[in-house]
Amino acid sequence: MRATTRLGAVAAAGALVLTGCTSGNGAGDDLTLVFTSYGSAYQQAQNDAMTTPWAESVGATVINDEPTSYARIQQMVEAGQIEWDVVDTEPFFPVANCGTLVEELDFTNIDTSKFPEGTVSPCSIPILQYSTVMMYNTDTYDVAPTSYEDFFDLENFPGVRSVPNWGAGGALELALLADGVAPENLYPLDVDRAFAKLDTIRDSLVFWNTSSESQQAMEDGTVDMTFVWSGRAYEAENNGAAFEPVWENNLIAWATLSIIKGSPNLEAAQSFIEYAATAEPQARFAELQPYSPAHADAQPELSELQQKYNVADPGIQAQAIVTDVQFWADNSAEIEELWAAWSTS
């Protein structure tokens, strides 16, 4: 999830400060933590589920900032002026920048066996899971599309398609799977082949740049098929959109927490990450936002519709493809340049 894809600010007038009560059972006195995420209801839910309970338990003060910006992190570290402590990022960022822009974590008090394979890295822990999933407009089609091949079948399934407007958004994976690449052979991505496949529907293809745009297009019915985040699919259906998911080959990813290299509040940052890596705060967050826990023991109380989009459900997981984070850590910069050139051509 990237800085351009979440809405709003946590507090319009500036940083939000949360002050906990001193209870003596935490990481020490006079703790301060600057927590940076993507703002809006998403970050507020993180405060309600994670930062506030942690602050109250250890007697800490939490200062919120937003949005996450990789460029700003690099500028801070290079200048030696670190303003953030813990940051919510896409999973490839701490893999690509472990030990340089983000700190290696101490896993002594973190049970990494509770997380799906591949979601923990030396510099990050997962706090939620989500999928990029194909959705179709039930008002458009009498016969429902059932696969990515149908996404590219303009003859039998005419209409407007939409995909995320950046290389790592999932459209390249979507195209290759639709072109017959087996899930186990998906990575490393054959980028040229993916663009060639996308070219076959280019005249019927529109792009969404923010997750709010993807949700609004479903609610307005201006697209007939779309490839979107599961949380936005939930929000659209919850608001009455006539869309249904196709879970086959849904693309699983996750959000991570990392500590900025040179954090002036390293003790507090490590303490908070240890707390966020437990089941209870992740379950609370899943009840507040339409994203799923990463921790295996988290048991959120979900409505029927929330459960429909709970990508931690074994039935959805069984149909999922896990994003290859190492591939994107190694190749994201180059592929984003290629995507920008292709999408604007």
C-alpha cells in the first residue's frame, strides 16, 4: 500500500498526540514514539487498536504523522535528522532497505511462527493481510465471469476494465496469469509478455490511482470489471455496489511495520512493534477496518460481509497467490519506470 492510496489526514490541524498513563509494566519511563502511516480512518483504527493500548500499558506518548513517504525516509536517514520512529509500509520496502533505511528488529519477544511464511523479514513484521481481487459488475453480466481469462475476453464479456496505475499494483501478475502462466511459474515476472497481454484490452482499460477512486468506480457502476484491494471491495459492497469477487488467484500482500534507521526512540519503537505483533491488537484492527489479521491466533468478531472479504479465511487463502516481495524489492524501481511509459503511451 502506498502513500498515494489512502485518504485524508489523521488530524487536519497537525500531528495527533496520544498520551498513555504510566503503569510501570512497559519498556520504561518517558517513552515517546512517532508513528507514521497513511492517515484517514485507516490510521485512526491503528491508533484505536494498537498505538493507544500500547501507550497506556507502558506510559508512553505517541505522536502521529502521515502519509508514509519513502523519499522522505531516505532524506531523513541521509541527513541524519530522523523525525519518525515506526512506519507502516508496503512489504518490499523494508526488504529492499534493511539495515540502510530501516533497522533490523530484535525478535526475542516476537513469535514469528504465528505469521504466514514469507511475511516476516529481518526488518519488519506484518500487521494485516489484504488481497488484490478481481471484481465484476453483476448488473452488466447475465453470465458471471469466473477467471482472469474472462477479464481479457472482450467478446464474451465486453465492458470497461480498471487496474491499479502502478507497476507493483498487480496488473502485471493479472495479465500473465490470464495469459496462461502457472502460479508457481509467475515470478520472476515476464514484464514484456505482461504488457503485450495488457495491450489486448488497452482500449477498454482505465486506471485507478487511489483506492478511493477504485471504490467510487464500483459504487457508480462506471466499470464492469476491476482489480482492486479487498478492503475497498468490501467498502463498495457495503455501500450497495452491485459487484462480486472472483477469488481464484487473488493476490495476497500485507502491510508491515519497521523502525527507521537511527530512530531516536529505538526502545519505544521496539516495544511497540512487539505489541503490534501479537494477536489481540491485530484482531481489534480487523474489526475496525476491512483488512485481515496476519497473526494466526487473531480471532476478530466479524459481520457476515466482513467475513466474506476476510482474506485470512482458509477458503480464500487456498486460492491465493502470495506476492513475491523479494522480486519487487529487487525490481520495483525499474518496473515503475516501464509502467509509467506504457500507461501514458
